[in-house]
Amino acid sequence: MRHSAFWQAPYRPLFTAAGVWAVLCIAWWPLGPSFGVPAPAMSPPVLWHIHELFFGFATAAVGGYLLTAMPNWIGKPPERGLVLKGLLCAWIAARLVMATFDIMPLAVLLPVNAAYLVVLAGLMAIRLKRAKAYPKLGFAAALLLLATLDATFLILAKSGDIAACIALTQLLLLGFALLLTFVGARMIPAFTQSWQQITGCYDLAVHHRLRARVCALLALLVAVVATVLSLPWLGPLALLIASFCALLTATGWRSFSTRHNPLLAGLHVAYLWLPLGLAALALTDLFPATYPAGAAKHALTIGAISGLILAVAGRAGSHTPSGQLKAPKPLILAMICLWLATTLRLIAPMSPSETTLLNGAALLWITAWSAFLITLRPSLIGAPVRPVLSGKKARKT
């Protein structure tokens, strides 16, 4: 059965959905009410904002990445056609019911919101089990855990327990920090090493710092346990250790050498927001009067999570006729705008012009993801180029 080009690769519909929703989310709230647009039907709207960026935008991007990577793990062609249409329809249905959250019963909200993540997890589990790629089953388990957190968030929001919903975002942040450390801290040095082999920069060897990465992962797991059990001091201490180890991990990546390769430099800069965000999270927990904890979380949500999503997904639209990857100008603009948005969002609480800076950060975010969609557009037509997220390997001599 033949399918239109758009449905021939998982990244096409799912990365597009992530980019479109990134723009629409912020255009609707918090930016929309400034221009007279009614807020989403969820009280308070910040809960909708949190939910849709974690469970809407981020899950679409994660799904696109996992389904794009899975063929390399199982040695089979990527998902296409009806499977992708079903996943996208499930994802869109969740966005629609969330837009009417206040009048929608839990009996509808829970299954509709769970459908995308549960189906994605089940699909991956079946494919991975058949290929005996058992170590990768952890990703399917993580998706099911994310679906459980989503259901918990919705139940708490319906009950009016806003504080518990906000507290749950700490677990979500730590979960994504674990994912970024596990995947990103392997991917970035590997891409850097491949690029250095192509350019012949053998005098700048990349060091993977495996022990530091493992220590960062263990510290993050301790932080998760401390958060669940509400253990004072242990959580912030674990976050500070994770921050230090995450930063130590990156010291062997020769990040400064990538300054002439914006596509690669974007990954390095986005990753550096991870240790900064973890440290900010710990310090605002230890000294809550010094800076708003909610604002500090944006170092992770905008800088690290969204930054790495942008830098990774943008690679799909960066293929050149030579088979190598080169950042198009819209993607460079997107990365710069996202870094500026992160900076403005973190400065805003300390400025008397907070509202102006917040609106500025929102506009920069919208510009960034609009530029991303422009970058992605050429990769949505024709036969998919593979590998999707990397260029041709350097020839061995």
C-alpha cells in the first residue's frame, strides 16, 4: 500500500505536530490574553500551559524521535501510513479535549489523553520484543510512566488541588532531565566525534566521561526518590550533585571547537542549560525567598528540554546534497531566539518591566518554532533521507 510522502517517516507528522503546537500553545496562553484572546478553559490557565507543553509539545517530539531511532535498534523499516495517522489522531484528540477541560468529565479526559502515549508504548514494546532489543524496552516503560503522571495531573487538576499539580511538575522535570542525560549525553559527543572525523580535527579528541554521566543519572534518581518521599535537603543536594556531574560530563566534549558548526553548537549550548537548570532548581528549593521557583524551572523547560528538542529535530531539515548536515539559516535563527527567550524568561522576575519581558520571551519562542517549521518543511516531501538525524559517516582509511 502506497502512502503520501508525509506519512512515510515518523518524524514528519510528529515533529510537525510538536512545532505547530509549540507556536499555538504560547500564542494562546500566556500571550493571547494580552491581545484579547480568551484563556483556555482550564482554571487556572497555567495548568493548561504546563500540561500542554509537557504532555502535548514534548510527547509529540519524543514520539517522533523514538520512532525515528527505533529502526536502527530493530533492523526494520520505520512506521508509516495508518500507524502514524492513528498516533497523530490520538494526539490531536487529546489537545481538543484539553481545550475544554473545565466542562469535560474525567471519564473522557483520562482515556483520550492516555491513548497516544499508551499506543506508542505498546507499539514500541511489540516491535522491540520481536527484535529481542530488550534493553530498549525501558523507553516503552518510560512512556507508560509518563501516561500515569498525565492521568495523575488531570485527576489532581479536576479536584482543584493546584499545589499538587505544580509539585508534580518537579517529577516531570526530573524525568525529562534523566532522559536528556541518558540520551543527550551519549548523542552529543557521538555527533561531535563524527564531525571531527569528517573535518580531520583529531587533535581535539572527544572524551565521553562515562563515570560522570552515570553519577549524574544516579543523583537524579535519588532526587526523584527524595521528591516522592518529600525528604528535605536530600533532593536539593542530589540536584546539586547531578548538576556538577552533568557539567563534568560535558567538559570532555570540546564544545568550543563546534563554534564553526551551528548545528552541532546548538546541541552543546542546549545541553549546558541542563546543569544550570538543575542547580537553579536546587538553589530555589534551598533558598525560596531569593528567586521564584516557577521561573527557575524555565532554565530546564525552555533552555534544556526545548533547546535539545529543537537542535535534534532540526537536524531532519538540515540535510545537504553532499549527504552531510548543515544548519539552514532559519534553524540558526530558531536556536538564537530560543536562547534569548530563555534568558528573558529568567530575567523577567527581577525586572520592574516583568510583563513586557514575559511577552518578549513568548514572542521569541513563537519566532523560534515558526523558524523551525520553515527548516523542517523541505524534509516533509519526497523520499525520506536516511539516516534522518545524522549525516554520512566518515570513510575509514
